[in-house]
Amino acid sequence: MTGKDRKMDVTRRTMLKTGAAMTAGALGGLATQGAWAAGSDKPEKEEVKVGFIPLTDCASVVMASVLGIDKKYGIKIVPTKEASWAGVRDKLVNGELDAAHVLYGLIYGVHLGVSGPKKDMAMLMTLNNNGQAITLSKKLADKGAVDGPSLAKLMQSDKREYVFAQTFPTGTHAMWLYYWLASYGINPMKDAKIITVPPPQMVANMRVGNMDGYCVGEPWGHRAIADGIGITGVTTQDIWRDHPEKVLGTTADFVKKYPNTARALTAAVLEAGKWIDASLSNKNKMAETIADKSYVNTSVDVINQRILGRYQNGLGKTWDDPNYMKFYNDGAVNFPYLSDGMWFLTQHKRWGLLKDDVDYLGVAKAINQIDLYKDAAAMAKVSVPKDAMRTSKLIDGATWDGKNPQAYAASFKIKA
């Protein structure tokens, strides 16, 4: 970094801190106006430890704390940086963390006992849609594998072992990776070796040749391109436009013991997501904040390119993607749709993580805290959809609407 760059960086950070302090002050002044901060609605637990992994989509949790939005709802969020999703899982289960920025499928996997110790879990809200990617190594690209069809062709002709990484066995990245590979005739369980790697370690592992491709959240897709070691094979929004991604997760015990706290936490993070999506200036301030070593620990530019929808694939193609990572999108992002949770269950069944069909709707209703979310949304003045189900069309042309999950899970030609 040049002397000029350092001066600009210091100036930007100073402006951000000043703006954050002003915002926090303004929001803090509203704290006494909310009925939820006093009387019977007062949060039972005022300091809330919320875990996060160094990824762009931890932003609404971080900004709720940095901007002081949490104070408005009578709580103090303490963001806690974690090293891996397995670590987040363990700390949620044993109570070291009150809640976490966490993979949708991790919460479901723990609830059913297929991704570690079985524990009744709760999903408070969806934190973001879109914004993940599948990265292929530059070595694969040099051999012509730059997308699904060309990767399948190369793997058929070159019979060596191919290694792909995801971030947690029942998590979102595993499901996007498997779904994408299978859409082009590649069985991830038979035709490749799948490994689990924590998000911040993906780029380093690809650099030394430990994998041919990986699926992870930003900024680690763009970082591979910036470092010249990988290319974007597909974005996850091209697999499923406006797909659910990270959630605000906790245990069922926490919601039962601290319902007012859970509601206040949801409202604060919901309002932070609303703030991020409100303007270009806010997005830039968010990128400045979470790029810090305390959070994601990368350059601001690596974060804000894709957060603004400015994509490049590492092969000379650039485009403006309207379906970039969103944290609010007029509330469409955050509602805990039952059909979203059920989709992950169908994929867990498809890939043998669940041995038998479950009560798909019943499990989703137990985990997704719709009534609590509606109360929090009312506090944050956010509209909610009328239906807890939504219809989505995925990359292979299949439509998912949640109406017949058992048949959907059984309908795939490629499965475990």
C-alpha cells in the first residue's frame, strides 16, 4: 500500500467510525421509545453472544452491533469470530454462543442429528439471498473446464480423481455444489472426492493444489480471481435465483428461555439488513467495516465488487449481476419460508444424509420461528409475505414449491 493509499484508507475509516457513532447515537436515542425495551417485553438477557464466520454475509450481524441498532431493541450484540462451521455448531449446542450467523442446512442437520450431536434448533430469520459461487482452479480452466458442461466433458476424458471442497456436510455450499455437479451428469458421491474446508482456508488450499474446485461464500470466490488462481464456474444465484443462504440460528432452548431477547435480536439484525440494502453509501460503509481484520480480514475491494453486483469470472468476462447478495430486498430476503427449510431436507435425503423420509413440513414448522419473526418484523416495520411457501425454479429446470417434498426428493436421477 502506498503512502497515498494509506492516507485514503485512514480517511475512509475515520469517516466510517464518525458515521457509525452518529448513527448509533441517533438510534440509541430511540431506545426508550420502544415498548419492547421495558416492562414485560424487556429482553430477559441483554448481552447476546452471536458467532460468525469471516464471510461477507455476516454483515447484518456485525452492523447491528457496530451501528448500535441493537441498543434500540434493548440488547447488546457481541459478535464472536469463529474458525469453522463445526466450531459454530459445537458452541451453539453447548451454549457458548447464544446465536450465530450460520448455514441453513447446519441448523437442520443438527436438529435431526445428521451433522453432529442431536439438539432441537431454531431458525430466527434468513440473513441473505444469493452471493455464493463455485470456483474452479485455473489449472482446470487451462484444460477447458470453465463451466458445468465443459467440466463434465473433461472429467469423462480424464479419469483421475477430482477433488471438490464444501464447507459443512449438510450446509448450503455442499448442496449447491452437489446440485450443480449432478445437473451436468456428475455424481458427487461417485465421480469425485468431496472434502470439507473452512471458508477462510479455501483460497490457500486451492493455491497449493489441494482441490480442483470449491463452493463457498464471498469474498472467497472473488479472492481466488483477484489472486489469479481460480475462475468462477457458476454463481449460486444462477443455480437458484434468490436462494436462501445464511440464517440467524440458535437453539430451541434459547428461544424458550429468552423469547423477548430472541425477538429483539431478530429485529435488530433485520433492521441492519434493511440499512445495508438502503443505499450504495451504506454498502460501501459495510464493506469498509467487515473488511477489517476483526471480521473478514481482506481488502475492501475484494468485498465490495460483488456486493455491488460487479462480477468478473477470471477469464475476461465481466457483467453486472442484478441477483447479487441481498440482505433485505424489501423484506423478501428475511422471512423464514417453510419451503426453503424443506428444500434442504429433500437434498439431505437425496444424498443419503437422511436415510429415510421425514415429516418435512413438521420439521420446518418446528425449526423456523415464523410467529417470532412476524413480531420482530412488526417492531422493525418490515412487511411479511402472506404465504409461508414460495415457488422456485432451479438450474436444471425443476420447480420446487414445497407441496410434495417426498416425491421431489425421490425424483432426481442422480442421487446417493
